[in-house]
Amino acid sequence: MDTPGHSLAANTRVIVGISGGVDSAVAAALLLQQGYQVEGLHMTNWEGDDAYCTAAEDLQEARRVCADLGIALHTANFSEAYRRKVFADFLAEYAAGRTPNPDVACNRHIKFGDCYVLARRLGADCFATGHYARIVHRPDGRRLLKAKDASKDQSYFLHTVRPEVLEHVSFPLGELTKTRVRRIANDLGLPNHRRKDSTGICFIGERPFREFLQQYLDSPEGNIETLDGQVIGRHVGLMFYTLGQRQGLGIGGVRGYPDEPWYVAGKDAERNVLNVVQGREHPALWSAALTTDPAVWLAGQSPGEQLRCTVRTRYRQVDVACTARVAADDTLTLQFDKPVWAVTPGQYAVLYQGDECLGGAPIAASGRVAHAADRTAAPRVSRCKTA
């Protein structure tokens, strides 16, 4: 199991980010069992006065957990910082026609940014969380690895954590499966051992996504068109759709077209048009390459001008072998060994060598496959139109 340092004395002070969920509770319990001085730190990142905001409930659960474990609980409110450092960019990305992943920015700027700094100010030798990932010691520094439980691995969301922060971070659950974590929580009698895992975007909760986003951004309706310009429907706002989306398009049977499902293939923000194609295997949905914005490297520096690695272009996707070319400004061009489905600007391309996470970057554009029958054709990489 990953430990907070190379060789820890019993008086090592570890502050654990306690969310109120079962994962962080078990992380704290395991560290206590290992003999460390453990305290909790609960952060509030979003405040709301409606039924969808769970901040108050989360805080109560965190208090119950820490009381049950017999550890002190510190609290901090990072709502203002979250809106400035994470939410503002989230809105800007949607306004530009991209599909952002705010959990990555939250980890870099809030959880392993402001929250980590506070933990150190409170005297922590190490800051621990309930993330499913691992850290190993190398002569040139600590490195981030995938979790043993591939179905729960969260290294994708952690790839922008600063190298100097990793030196003082621990992930006690990295070697465990989620099933094992639940069993440990039950065996210890933790009060939240049956609590449901949180899903989706943290500040939205279970509320309707469209309703939430319309509070902050204009969403003019427009046409849904085929790639040859045939109007076949209306969309409710480009920001509510993502590449590869099938559900919620409101397109039934269209005269002159086969009875096949429709998928989102692109957005034309200048004309406010949503482009769709039929069939999951349509070549417009597959990419042979992609380009990115500047990358962040977990080793703190670029690995060189070119490297062989694997890439994950969204959280639940399997790794795909690729060749990465690194420009002088750290932007990347990735050439896939096999075509990748629904590469989406705004999501992250995260690079790996084996289990080690190298870093990653926001996807700027994808290179579509020229022909369905020949997906190894040289791609044409073009930047998506934005507002």
C-alpha cells in the first residue's frame, strides 16, 4: 500500500481530506491503523440554497466519520476560489463549444492546491485522500500510477497535480478494490459504509444539467443538420450536446434516410448548427489523431520531442497506443495506432507508459478518419469552430 513517505515515524502527522463519503473515511481509518497521527479536513467548494446542493449533508457525514474515528476535523470553505479557478473556466469552455472536465481543474487548483496548502499550514507532514491511484518513489521524484482496481482508477483526474505536491501526498486506497473498501467500512462499523457514491459534476449534483447551465449561459436554439446540409431537426443549444451523443437528440424517423440511430458528429458555432450522422461506425465519429493545448507533465518537464505511449481521451475509455510529438510550446500531436471514437475537444488526453501516468493536456482538435473502410488513412487535423 502507498504510504505518506519513505520511512515514517509513529508521530508523522497526516491530514486526510474527508468528503463525507466512504472512500475518504476508509483512507483515514487505514492510516490510523498504521499508527499515524491523523486529522480530517473537510472542504466546501459549492454553496447553494436548493434541494440539489449536498454541502450541508456532506459536512454532517464528515463530522460523524471523524467523531466515530476519534479524530479532529478541520473545515474550510473554498467556494469563492472554486468559482474563480474552476467554474469560470468551466463556463468559458462551454461557451466556446467545448466539453470541459472540471474535476481535473478542481484537483489541481482546489483539492491539491488551496486545500493542500491549508493542510500543510495546519502542520501536516502529508496530505491524504480517498482517491484510487498509487504513488511510487523514484530516484528523481515520486510518480503517479494507476490504481490496482482498473474500474475505479482516478489517475486520469489527477494528471495535473504538481510534482512538488506529489512529494507530500498519499493515496491509501491505491492497492484496494472498491468492494474491499466497502467491506472494510462495514467491518469497522463506519457510519457511512452504505452511503451512495457521488457521481457526475460535483457542483451540479443530481439536478437537471440543462436547467443549471441556462442560469449562466445563453443557449439559442438552432438547426440540426446532416453533413451535407440537410436540416432534419432543431437543437436546444449547442452546449448541451457532446460528440458521440445519441440520446436526447429528438430525431425520429427522417424521410429519405435509413432507420438507424443518429449521433452528434460536430458543432458549427458560427452558424449555430449541430451536425449529426447515422450509425456508430460513421467515419466522422472516428479520429486517427488529435492536437492539444499545452501539456502538464508529472515529472515537471517534457519527456522529449517524441515518445511512444498510450493515451486515454476520456475517463472511461481504454488506453490506446499512440505516438506523441511534443512541440516547443508543449502542445501535442498524437497519432493513434487504432482510430478512436468520439474524440471531444475540451476533454483531456492523458498519457501513460504502462501504469505510470506521464501527464496530459486538454484536447484542442481531432483528425477525422477519411474513409470507414480505411481507418489508417492520414488524418486531417482541424480545430473545431468556436463562438
